[in-house]
Amino acid sequence: MADFPSSSDADATPTPHRRRPRYHGKNPRRFADKYKEHDPQRYAADVAKVIAAGKTPAGTHRPILVAEIVAALALQPGEVVVDCTLGFGGHARELLPQVAPGGRLIGLDVDPIEHPKTTARLREAGWDETVFTPVRSNFAGLTKALANLGLSGVDAILADLGVSSMQLDDPARGFTFKTDSPLDLRLNPSRPPSAADWLARVSPAELERALTENADEPRAALLARELTALRSARPFLRTLPLAEAIREILATHQPRTDAEAADDCVRRVFQALRIAVNDEFGVLDLLLRQLPHCLKSGGRVAILTFHSGEDRRVKHAFRDGVRDGIYAQTNDEVVRAGPAERRANPRSSSAKLRWAIRA
């Protein structure tokens, strides 16, 4: 008698084999094709190899100076800490266990794309509403955010002023000149202007000032003059044409500039545009003015900077605060990443950490 499949066998549907997307070359180069990094649980071993090679997996972020920040904030169980720049949640993951049990971490971030993703990751890690409170806000709105939560002061505050790797790696955000992308550079894509719009109408004097103050660009006058002259004939709407225009200016007016120096110049121009578009210095100044009113007596604040303009502002605010009796103490020597961390994560090389304790 022939064997016939049972109803249970008939209902069982085999899982189809999933082939990876095809791409040119041995390894995917486009952000969208990096399937291993986009599915880190399935490809954990491969992602670990990327990290071991001193690289940051695409679409993720490696927190910087974690041990030093934990030591500076000196959190205790039951305390309330604010992470003003939640980002990928790397620092938050280390701070949450420090305030448990009974404590709370409030995570601010202005990025409407990454903030929900990080909130979901922290929820999956077991940090529920009683311990972790996400707030989508620029850290300039710190005082308002705390008031909305019924808090007059907190025990500790952290602000990491670096652009997260998720933003740098995603070509759709326009933070990199390595891919042809819209020239955007906004931390909050819904808030105008984009970098393309800003560059289309900025005056030569304003652009020169931005290049000098935001990026310490030694060729600020030349670049401001030439870029504003070029834009009417070739509007800068995408990242690669802008990068190429900068290289052409250098090749014409400073022909001895080598390729590496030209790329450094392009990088500084993009940094200057990003800071201007997001008003990063203005927002930082607002945060520094608010900090004393948001910290309890004895409360600690730690700020991680990546540019001399940022570090100068933090240094002066903390130093003047100690002089005026607002802060009891601050670090005289800036804290930098050690050789091991710089090798493992090159993006930590420019990081500077300053801290202060509320009087």
C-alpha cells in the first residue's frame, strides 16, 4: 500500500533558502548591500571580525572613552542620569546598570531616524519604561525636557558631541563625500535648511567665517571666494560634485597640494557645513548655560568633544564656573583616548573629555 503524506506533513512548508543580494566585487561596498552588518545577530562572527580589524561595522556606532566617562560620572544605584546625545545607545548601555536598581536614564536625541531604533534596542535589552525614558529633543531643550518629566535636577549629565557612525555611514544622510549622495548634513532631516540650501545662499564672507571658525580651514578665504563663484553655474546639490570642486580649486590655485591633503581639506569643508547647518555651536552654548540649573548639588557632568571650537567652549564654561563658584571642580588636563582605543577605533583619535562637579 502506497504511503501518502499526512495532513501535518502537507501543512509543513519548508523555509526557502535566502540568497544574499548580488553586488560587484568580493565584498559589498554600498551601505545598502552590507547585509552582515544590517543583521548583526545572524552574522555575529563576521561583525566581530570587522571590529577586531579596528573598524566600525556599517550602521553602528562604537562608544568612545566609556571607562573614563563611567569614572567621571561616578553613578550610584537610584540616581538619575541624562544622556543628552543617545545616538546608538553605546554609552547608555554602560550607564544603565550603574543606576540600577531604582535609578533612571533619560535619553535625548534630535535624530528622528535613529532615536526610535535605539529605543527599541534598549527595550529589547531589558530596560523598560521605569528605568529608561526616551525623549526626542535637541539637548538645547534639556531644561524643558526635565520640566516635562517633573524633574528639577538630576545627578549626572553626559553629552557626546560627535556625529554618530550611523549618520556618517548612511549615504542618504549626506555626511560623507565617499559616495554620491544628496548634500544634506542635517541631524534632523525635517528641519531646514539642508547643506545644499545653505551653501546656495551664503555670502562669501559668511562662508569664510564658517570655514575658519568651524573647521580651522587655512584656505578659508580662497575656498569661500571660489565656491560662491562656481555655484551659479554648477549648483552644489550632491556630495561628490562639491568634493570634486574643492579638489579642482586646490589643483588650480595650490597645485602642490597632494591627494591626502586635498581630502583633508574636503573633510574640513564638510565639517564646517555640518556645524553651520545644525547650528552646533549655538546649541552647545545653550546647553552649557543650562547645565548648572539642571544639576543637583554635587551632580557631575561629562562632555565629549571632537573639535577645537567645541572643546574651547566647554573648557571656558567649566573653568569660569569653578571661578564663580558654580562648579566645585573640573579637570585641568583634558582626557584623551589611549593608544589601544585609538588603534581599535580610529574615530576616537580626536575625542576630548572634560568633566565638572556642581558646587
